[in-house]
Amino acid sequence: TYEIQPRDLPITVIERGNLESQTNLPVYCEVDDVRSDGINGTPIVWVIANGSSVKKGDLICELDSAAIQVELDDQILDTEEARSTAIQAEANLKNQEIQNSTAEYKAELDVQLAELELEMYQDDLAGSHILAIAAINRQVEDLNNEILAAEMNKELRKNEKTGIESLFKLGYAGKSELDRVELSYLQAEGDYSAKLNKLRTQLASLEKLNTFDKKMQLLELQGKLETSLQARKQVSVTNSAKLIQMQGVLLSRNEQLRKEEERLKRYQEQYAKCKIYAPQDGMVAYATPSSSRDSEIAEGVPVRPRQHILSIPNLERMQVKANIHESVLDRTQVGQQVAITVDAFPDRRYSGTVKSVAVLPQRSYY
């Protein structure tokens, strides 16, 4: 006999599944194919043995970096050349800014000098035209005084000549004395005529200065001012065009340098990625070829970009993926306690919880 007692009836769902790591990190080839010798992909120089235990940061695979090293060396030279060109373009821009400032200052100075020269010529009190007229007027006054003196001297010589001629006729003066006074009279008359001619010349110069010279000088000074104003505008336009051109050259050189630096950084990253390190603690598992173009992972075998090389599962945290029949799916909930046994250790029992239940069923093929 057996004594019957009321208690909960356990309803158990038993299913088989696959044991795997919770964090199984795949390792891919991140090196681009830069070889040109007919080999597709990058050959493996060294790879750690399959099934080896590794720590995070251990070297697990090394790819051939010779071709990338050549590209990297060439790119270093190209980058330095682009940097030198950019520095020269920046220096040229600064020099152009200084040249523009100097040209603008000179153009502005020419305008101010032209304005001052025109103002100085037209000034009614101390202008160069007024001063030139005043100078000629002073010369005219001096000539008038000299003409009066010459006229008086001529009259004196004439009277002296008349007296000597009378004495010569009476026999009181000699022929030499008569010749002397005639010569003095002729000299005085010539000096008087010269003074008159010089006065007429000065008066003509004064008239010319007041009419033709003034107009010509005004036209010349106004033309000089207009020319300097136009030159200032031209300098401004030319400076702006040159500055924009230099800025464009600098922008182009900096953009070229940026692209060369990006290429250099890419080659440096590619060179560094030729050595692959373990992303976590675990055990090395070679990848299984997924297509006919992939070969078994081994030293000397080329791998293409993004090809799966190996995986590093962490054996300290494991999980089970099980396929549950839909008839008992309503008995399975997230967070539910689960008892787990492993075929390799049938006498050991492990506990766990349901982490997730798939939304869609797995398709089966028959």
C-alpha cells in the first residue's frame, strides 16, 4: 500500500538542444586586397592552432603585410609632399595679403598726393599758379625799373654824344673822343632795347601762364587725379581677384592634403589589421568554408576581405539552443527555471533560465 497525499503535479517538457557559448565572437579578415601579383586575397603568414586557449589581446593570426607596406611607404611620401605644398600655399596667401596691403596703401597715397597737388595749384593765396604769376610780376616790376634806368642812361649818352659832336665840329674834341661817346650811346640804346624785349617776353609769358599753361596744368593735374582714382579701383579689384585665387589654391591644397592623410590613415589601419588579436578569453575555432571559393584556414592560404577566419567562444558562459514543439510552447515562458544535462557528463545537472522564445517557428525541410 501507499499513502496518498495531495501535492503539485510537475509537468516536464524534455527537449534536446545544442550547447554553445553565450559570447561567441567571430574574427573576420579586415584587410583589403591590394596585391597585384594574381593572388586573390591576403595570404595567412601565421595562425594559432585550432582549439588553442587564448587570453584577450593574444596574437592569434598574422596576414602578409608586404604589399601594404609598399603602399604605406609610397603614401607617406605623397602625404609629406602634399603637406609641403599646402604649407607653401599658405605662405603664398600670407605674402599676397601683405602685397595687397602695400599696393592699396600706395594707391591711396597716390590719390592723396594727386588731390593735394591739384589743391595746391588751385589755391588762391598760396597756390603754385598764383606764386608763379607773382614771380613773373616781380620780374616785370624789376624790368620796368631797369627800363627806366636804361632810358635815363640812354638820354645821358645821347646828350653826351650831342655835346662831343659840337666840340668836334669846333675842333675842341678829337676823333677818338667822338667815337667813344657814339659807342657809349649805341650801348645804352641797345641795353634799353634789350630791357624792352625782355619785358615783352615776360608779359607774354604771364599771358601764356594765365591762359594756356593754367588750362594745361589743370587738365594734367585733374587727369593725374582721375588716373590715381582709377588705379586705386583697379588695385582693389586686382587684389581681391588675387586673394580669392590664393585662397582657392590653399583650399585645394588643404583638401588634397586631407585626402592624402585619409589614405595614409587607411593604409596604417590596414597594416595594423594584418595582425589579429583575440577579442576575448576563450578557445580558437577555425571557421568552416561557407562556399567553394573559400579554403580551409591554414598558413599560406589567402583570405578575402570580410571572410570569416575563426571564432573565439567564451567557455565560462554557455547557453543551450533547443527546438521546442509547438504543442508545448505555451508551457515555456521567459525566466522559467530549466534543468540541463550534458551527454558528456550525464551525472552532472546544471540549472538555468529561459532567456528568450523565438517569435517565428523554425522551418523544417523533409
